[in-house]
Amino acid sequence: MSTVTVVGAGSMGAAIAWRVIAGGNDAQVLTRTPLKVAIPGAKHGTVGDPITGDIVVLALPYGAVSEVLAQYEGQLDGKVVVDITNPVDFATFDSLVVPAGSSAAAVIAQAVPGATVLKAFNTTFAATLTSGEVGNERTTVLIAGDDAAAKAELAAVISAGGLRAVDAGSLKRAHELESFGFLQLTLAAAEQTSWTGGFGLTS
């Protein structure tokens, strides 16, 4: 059994926590203020409380990540940190806010050198995490990272929760995953696709 701490309980954070619990794993959910509606089965707390999870999912907007990492400086060493962000410039919705050729995951990895950073969940919308389906396909979560054991641990949590996990390669692939996530966001914002849909991966 794995213990997963989800920082943030917006639509993505809540969906990920629900899938963790559905798979028989433990979930701790940390938010800036106490949740008005609890996520059934999760242990709840506020940001700043001790992190209990071996896997820590940053279910936050990219702009909020640095503050949380600073608050937990030194406390993420030895943990698997999962970045789900799409670092979009929401003022223009026409570019990413990370250096060209880099990724949010790479920036986060530099900030927490004692942790193992993975990129995952950024190419799925919350609705497909909740439903478990994209069209006729099972929802796929793409995982990028440099530590095979960490990827396998996260994949086991995802699979136990009823979703499909696919190894997308090294952490360098986070650059492509974020570009793909950016494309999905722009298509949905332009109403060319639905926020309840997305791209499926066939076998």
C-alpha cells in the first residue's frame, strides 16, 4: 500500500485523491484553508502540516508551486514529487512561462534536489480522471521521470485506481507532455474539444 499526499483539492486534486482511495491506497489532502466538503476516505489538513505521503502530488497552478516548495524546504527529501502542472501564460493563453526547451518539471526538480520528480496527469482533464474513460478508451496517465522505481510506484497507484499508466520516458519528455497539455487546454478553451473529453491512447 502506498500513501499519497495531494497538495490542492481543486478539480484535479480531488479527482486524483479519489482515484488513490479507490485503489485501496491512503490519501492525505492538504489545502490552504480547511475543505468545506471533505473527500471521503482521505485524511485532511492544511498546507504547512507534516506531509505523510511517500508520493507527493502537486495539484496546484504552476505559479503557486514555488511557495509551497519553499514552505516544505528540506521536508521533501527522499519523496516522489509529482508535477501535474501545465505552465501556461494565462494572460495571453499563447505561450508557456518556462524557459524554451525546458519544463515546469525540470524547474521543480532543481528546486527539490533531494526528491525524485515525476511528470504525470497534465495531459488528462479532471473529468476523464473521474469517469475513467476518454471516449471508448480507459483514461491514460502518461508518466515521465528518470527513476524507474518511482515511476513504477506511481503507475501501481494509478492502475489500482482503475486507470491506465504509461511510461513516457525520461524527465526530459516533460517538455513534450507540457506542450501536449497546452494544446489540449487551448483546444478546450476555443471549444474545439470538451473539458469532459480529451485524447485517448489505444493499444
